[in-house]
Amino acid sequence: MTLKKIDINKIRSDFPILKREVNGKPLIYLDNGATTQKPQVVIDALVNYYTDMNANIHRGVHYLSQISTDAFEVTRRKVQGFIHASHDYEIILTKGTTESINLVAQCFGEAFISEGDEIIISAMEHHSNIVPWQMMCEAKGAVLKVIPMDSRGVLDIDIYKDMLSERTKMVAVTYVSNALGTINPVEEIIRYAHDYGAAVLLDAAQAIHHITIDVSKLDVDFLVFSGHKMYAPTGIGVLYGKEKWLNAMPPYQGGGDMIKDVTFAKTTYNELPFKFEAGTPNIEAGICLAYAIDYMTDIGLEAIKAYEDELLEYATLEILKIEGVRIIGTSEAKSSVLSFVVDGVHPYDIGVILDKLGIAVRTGHHCAQPVMDQLGIPGTVRASLAMYNTKEDIDIFIKGLQRAVDMLK
């Protein structure tokens, strides 16, 4: 079957911010790993919510509340279909990836973790998939273990297999590294963990808009991601969890909507998914997430991935032509991230000069400080790609980087 090609001119015309200038130069936006820009259809949906349907959801009998509730619940079903979950009530809508991980760490930990039990994470995790597990381990007296990675940014799966035991209760790993771009072998990771009865959480924040994910085929226990990485607004995220785990876990927070009945003597909790959705959510962002999912689906994730892979290969070849540049993260399996250092130059200085040229990249440790510590560097410059980027963007970026290197060396 021939893979359809994306219409890059049409896509770029859908993102109004790409028409603006920065410091008198056309914007070249290569900070998509931090957040993506938003298409007009998502912006219109956000404006429409406030101009035509603003109301609180789930508890109102009036018309605006009902249409807002319906629109919000459409998103839950869109997410279910997008990740191929079995039930819409397995989709918990949160503030983002960080809250989703904290929810699982706290609630799963409370229900299933005892003193001496073990949690496994990897050496390339974002801080949001390190700190919550550290906190839980400290509270429960559990042990945190770390899958090592090599200098290419590739996990040692043989060591991981040896780390697993009957004491392993949770394996929490990133699908795609935000700092390195490595695509981890998540099918293997899940399969080996399940051999020991351990649950698996995948951080899909950097994968969800690049790679087709089927939670049923993966047989993953928990999957987390953020809307703002996938062309939706900030403040909305997703936790997918298997029904058996979600039913067995205690609520994350107390308040409105997560209750079935409240007396001063006892509270009875609501059914899924509302048991984990206390209080008024970010309604407008939740509604917009459905539009972002439709936008990506209409283009086709396979087509998006093929195009972004082509861009990454092109950018990799071009950047290696610049003397003194060293790519950080050289796994054969990579997605949309080009992290690098320049000999004798601090990443921050590169970023500042590129910004003057209208080129947006990210510099620093990218909330993955242990990665940088292992590699013995203070941080990297990270150019991260999205479906609206072009080879012309990369050419301008490469030219700007060469100028920065010439100025600083």
C-alpha cells in the first residue's frame, strides 16, 4: 500500500503563528519537544467555547452545561479511539503528563506497594517520571532501580531483564526520550515485566503525536501524555489505565465529581472515570483536544511519522557537516529530536544567537539531568521537529548554527 504524502503547504497555512516574525526574521520554530504550535481549527474551538458554550460540566441541567458536557465527553471517546483503548471510562483526563504520573505513583503505590518492593525506571527519564517514584519509594520503603543506558542513548535490555523479580511491582519508562529522541523497545519492556506480574507505565508525551499507539496490542497497563505536545492547548492531559488497576486504586484527590454520596460519616466514591477527576477540569482545553486529534487523524499519523523521519535524517546529515558538532543520542531508532553540543561552546550561547536569527530551539538539560550527568555535559541544544517543519527550516537553522559557531569559537 502506498503511504499518502502530507500537503506541507496546506499544513503550514493552518498554523497562524508560523506567519509571524521574530527579531525581524521569519519564525523557524524547532522547539516542538517543549510544546507544539496550534492549528486554526483548535484556536477556533477555544474561542467558540468561550463565546458560545461556556459553562461548568457534568452537574448542570441547563443547556450550556449540557452542550459543554457533551463536547468534553466527546474528547474522552476520541482519545479512546486514538489509542485503541477498550473502554472510554479507562480514559482519565488530567492536567498533563506530570499529573498523570503523579496520580499513578501515589494511587498505585498506596494500593500495591509495600516495604521492600521494587520500582524500575530508566536512565533517560524526564524528571516527571523520576521524582514521583522517588517520593513514593521514600513513603513506602520501596526500592527504586534504574535501567542503564549506553553512550548512544540505548537502554541495556539484558540488564533490565536481570533486574526484574517477584518484588518488581511497577516498570515506568519513556516511550521516546525527550532529551535524546531514542525510541525504546517498549513491546519487549512490557512483555518481560508482565512475566513477573509487574505493571508497566509508558510516558508517551514525546511519542503520541509521532507514533501510532495501540494500548490493547501493547498490553500496557498505564499510558500518559499531554495535549499541548499534540497541537492542543496546555492544561489537559491523559491517563489511560486498565480497568482492573483503576478500580483497585484509591482516588487521587477529594472534591466534587469524584463522589457518589457524601456524609460526615463516610464518602462513597464515584465510578470510573470520574473517581479520578475531582473538581472543575480545564474544560476548554479538554474540548480542544478532540479537535487536535481529528486534525492529526485526518492527515494520518503514519504519513506524519514518515515525513518527520525524513526531516530528521536530513537534519542529521546537514548538522554533521559543521565542524565541532557532536550529536547526543545516536540510537538507530529515533524520533524527531536532534540534540547536540558544539566543542568548546556552551549550549545556552548557541541558543541565544539562534534566537536573534528568529530560530527557536531549546537549551539545557531538558528536565533530564541524570542523562547529562552520565554523558558528562552541562546540557545540549535541542532542535525538535513537527509535521509543519520543512527542509527549508532546517537549511536556515543549519546556516544560523554555522554562524553561531563561527562567532563563538
